[in-house]
Amino acid sequence: KMKGVTSIYLQVDRDIDPAIYEGFIRKTKSEGIQVEALEGRPEWAYKSKQEDIQKFIAWVKAYNSSVGPEASFSGLHFDIEPYALSEWTKDNKKILESWMDNMRLIEKETKGSGLNIAIDVPFWLNTIHVPGKDYSMSAWMLEKFDCLVIMNYRNHALGSNGIVENAQAMLREASTLKKKVVVAVETLISKEGPRVSFYSMSSEVMEKELQSAHNQLAHYASYAGFAIHDFNSWQDMK
């Protein structure tokens, strides 16, 4: 609450006693913080994993109906990331098509549930086209769901390949479609290069960069703030 957090993306483990979730969410909601149920893995892009997706959605719906609004998850949060699959580089048309099928399934299974649906996507998803169409995957997703959380893992706000530059295309798409975009940054150690994570920096430096990015991004109607990955590494920052 001191850090101004408004939502927690909480990984769901169905083996944990639901009473533990109930106690936690009741407490966070009383502090004005929403909790989204997070699940997913790269394999969830395969049609063979549709049952896993359905089980997750069904579990959250059943949990919510058993506890009442003050202890309910406010939404479902999918972190699938099919580009981590080895086949992505060989045959991403096939993976894109099955990923799209699974997204349609999520749309169908959650219709009328009152749950906010957020999808984690890489900041470059707007450069990937829907197979056979001159239309971006990010716009296709934004049409279906409430919010995209873009994994915009950079540790500098301005300039080339910075947080602001990398977020703009999807913020424009979302503004046109009247949807929301959350801009996510990284605090875990990263092997992807020196400019990806805030890992070795202080929380003051990160706050300064985020404020600088916020001042630019706030011009977009679709901009819905920042997400920080992940809780433990953020807490450990100097």
C-alpha cells in the first residue's frame, strides 16, 4: 500500500487450501488492492492444453462463487508466452493459430463471468501479424480482452529501445479500441542484456525512470500504469 500498488497478480496453486486465498484477498481488498488469479505456461498455446485452461477458469469461478465479493479474485491473468517454445522459430504460423484458438476458448469460457481478463504479451507483439492478414496480433487480442500487460523489460525510460518507445504502438492500438494497457518492467536478474532489468539499480533510480516514462505515457487514454515483476526481487532492491 505504501508503494501505491492497486493490483496483485497472484499465481494460483489449486493444491493450496482455498481458505488461505480467502484470508489473503479479504485483507488486500480491505486495503483497496485487487487480486488477479494468474496462471499459464508456454505450452498453453497448444490445443492439447485446452483442458488445463478450462480447469483453471472453472476453479477460479467456483472459488469466487463460494466466497462472496469481498474475498473474490477481480480477474483472470494469463501468462502463456508461446515464443518460449522451441517450435516458435521453426513454425510460428502453426503455433500462432493454436494460440489464437486457445484465446478464443478463454473468451468463450469467461463471457459474462464479470471477471476482468488480462493477457501478458511481449512489447513487440504488434510486429507479429495474424496469419494471412495484415493485422497485428496485439490488436486482435485487444479486441477480445480487457487489458494487455506488455512485458516491456527495459531499465531506461527515454531514447531508442526505451520503455516509452517500446510501449507506444500498443498504447495507440488500445486507445483506438478503448481497451487498457499496463506497462510491465523487470527487477529480476536477466540474461538478455544490460538494459533489460532494474536488478542492479536502486529503487530510487527505478522510481525516477518510471516517473519519466509515466509523464510521456499518461497522454494515452489506454495507459493503465505500471506492473513490476516480481514481488520478491522488488522488495530486495536497495
